[in-house]
Amino acid sequence: MPRQTKIVATLGPATSSAEMIERLIAAGVDVVRLNFSHGSAEDHVERAQVVRDAAQRVGKAVAIMVDLQGPKIRVGRFEGGQVVLEPGQPFVLDAAWDQLGNAERVGLDYKELPRDVRPGDVLLLNDGLLVLDVEAVRGEAVHTRVRVGGVLANSKGINKQGGGLTAPALTAKDIQDIKTAMSFQADYLAVSFPKSAIDMEMARQLANVAGEPWRHRPGLIAKIERSEAIPHLEAIVKASDGIMVARGDLAIEVGNAAVPALQKRMIKTARALDKVVITATQMMESMIVNPVPTRAEVSDVANAVLDGTDAVMLSAETATGRYPVETVVAMASICEAAEHAEDDLLDSAEFATRHFGRIDQSIAMGALFTAYHLGCKAILALTESGSTALWMSRYRIKTPIYGMTTQPRTQRRMALYRNVRPMLMPVHDERDEALHEAEALLVDGGVLKPGDTYAITCGEPMGYPGGTNMLKVCRVP
């Protein structure tokens, strides 16, 4: 069986060349992440074209996801680039400080911090490695005492334990970056630090306006990394096309122990609401410097797959690591093994209790039910928007789903859907011609052979998004 779970890989200094990007795609990458926290707009536009060219050479549909930086909740810069903070020493975070910092005081990129904290709050710096207790706030200066010390370097992040920072999800830089992303028609836009559905709705409006010259509307991914997002999780999911379980910042705010259960809840919620979900952060962290993963990392990736995640994501492992290609190969192998071990989870009772108000969604569910009980070799979804394939992919079934479209953008977008193989096919005005072409593509590709049965869905008349209204079961002659 082909791998169902998709792999998202972040590009960076270790994977900036056309040759390396092509190797990553050939090794199994389905979605390329461009991190807009680093690099210029020109760099990203150029790299997006390199990705598209490499995907074409490999002959694979690859989506591009732009990850917006979001608010810079960071300390300023230090003399010498870093300081060492000792437990028990006082340390001041000063929004008015415009000089290089030292072991006593440092400036802030996030100027609102003095208004967001009060005595008794706990601040976590550098991914929680340093812990500061807030003792007083005087004007623009936050006076703290070091509880857990260590090295603090330039521009390291600040989190407030339990959440509560008021920074907006979208900054002026993000708004400009959305325009850059739309200039090369990024397939997905990941929004950092959303606290509510309103943040996602605003991002969608900005993206749709910026993409209008190309008639392009990207999929929106909400990165769940603030504790404030958890009570509004369902509303955020509904306002998005998918979510990212961003375990780094989220763990700092809610505590490491709370993250595994939240991960399961987020994956379950996203799938129930017909949205995609990406599980991210430190999945193969040791492979930044080592050629093989730890057993704990193998279990982590496998459990995300068994939970039903659409995709697992690599960050520094491919952006700056020593073994980017090997990491992708290892992750693909783990995903395949986990998928092989799980049973079909298509529950007939679930179909009996669900109500489908749309014809196209009912057809999609009927195709799954039929393919499961007849033992079909494949499900073919002829789709303009990709919605039919998405709905099918929300259920656990080992029958491969082939999303067949005439739209290159839809093909790339489906690259993120679990158990969906996106394929491009020629435009046909006649239904029978399209059905014959779809079968021929899979026979020529070795997926189907004479005697195999398959289920196929399409819309009539052809070529209208949301028009799927036909299910047919066929046998290859």
C-alpha cells in the first residue's frame, strides 16, 4: 500500500539548492514549508519557483505552505550576542531600552510586555529553558528574578506561563508577507498564534484580496500554539481549512504534560469537522545531528499517525540538519509501518447516525461505504475543488483514494490530504470520456489491472465545483 500520511518539510540553509529540494521530494516530501520568519521576499519567491520546477521534474504534486512569522514576542540583542543568567539574580526586561543588553537588563522587540504582565507571573524564555518570576512592573520595565538560569542569546522568544499576551496574530509584516505568498500562489497559508476565529477570518480576507489578481484562494492553516486558542478550538477549526498542532509554543504555555492529550483532541476535532491537521515540532529532533532517530521519536511519529493526523512535519531537521534526506526517508518508513499495523476503522454505524445535507458529500460517503464492502482496489474522485476527496479522506479506510482533477491548484492542495493521491487529468466535456480517461490513467500507472473493481465519483454536467452527483462501480475489462 502507498503511504497515506503526508510529510511536510521546512526548507532552510541545508535544503536551499534545487538538487537538494528535488532529492527531498523524491524521498517522500508532499508539502514544502517556507518559513517567513527568515529570508527576504525575493528569496521566497525564487525558492517557490525552484520547488515547483523540482516537483515537475520528479513528477509529483507538491504543495507549498507559507508559514507567517506572527508577532515577535522576543527579547532584544546583547553585547557579545548572549549573556549567562544565574538563578536568584535580578533581571530587567525593558521596553524602553534601546541599547545592547547585558546580564542586568535587555530591551524588548515586544513593547507591550509591561502591560501584559503583573507581579507573580512567570515568564519562560528560549523555549522554556529559562524561567523568570515577575516581581514588579515599573513603567516600561518588567523586573524579574531568575528562577531557572542559563544562556540567553539574541532575540530569543518570550512566553507567559498560562498565556495572556495580547499580541495580535497578524502584524504589518504578515500582511505584506501574505501579498508575497499570493504572488506565487502559495497553496497553504499558516497563521501563527491565532487566539480566535476572528484572527483566521481576517487572514482569509487579506489572502483573498491579495490573491484576487490570480483568482487564487489559499487554504488557511491555524497554528494552535496559544493557551487562549484552546477554549475556542472548534470555532478556530471551523474558520480554517486545517490546523497545525504546534507543540513547541503550546507546550511552553500549557505545560509539556498537557500536550499529548491536547494533540489527540485537536486531531479528532479537525477530522470531525472535515478539516486537515498537521502534527509538528521536534518529531525527529535528534536527526538534526544524528543519522537515525531515537525510539521515542519513532513512537511519537507513529502515535500521531495512529491518531489520524493528515501530515507530520519536519522543521529544523530539514532546514538546518545534517541529514535532511535521511530524515524524510526515516519518517516515511515510520508512517508506513504505523499505517500497516492499524485496522480499517470505517464504522458502518457511524454512517447510520450522520446526516449529510449536501448531495456531493452524500455521494462521497456512499463511495467509501461501497468500496469498503465490495473490496474495491481504488476510489477515484473526479473533482474540481478537491472537496469530494477531502471528505473521503476524513474516514479511516485502506482503499487508496485518487483525487483526479483538471486544476493544477486543486492537485497541489490535495497533496496534504491523508490517503489521497492527487492526479492531473485532461479536460473532458463528456462524462463517459472523463470516466474512461480516469480508468486508463490508473491502468497505465499499474494501480488497476483487468478484473479489478473500483468506485468512481463525478459530477454531471462536468466542470462545476460542488457538482459531484454520481457514484459508479466499475470493473476493469
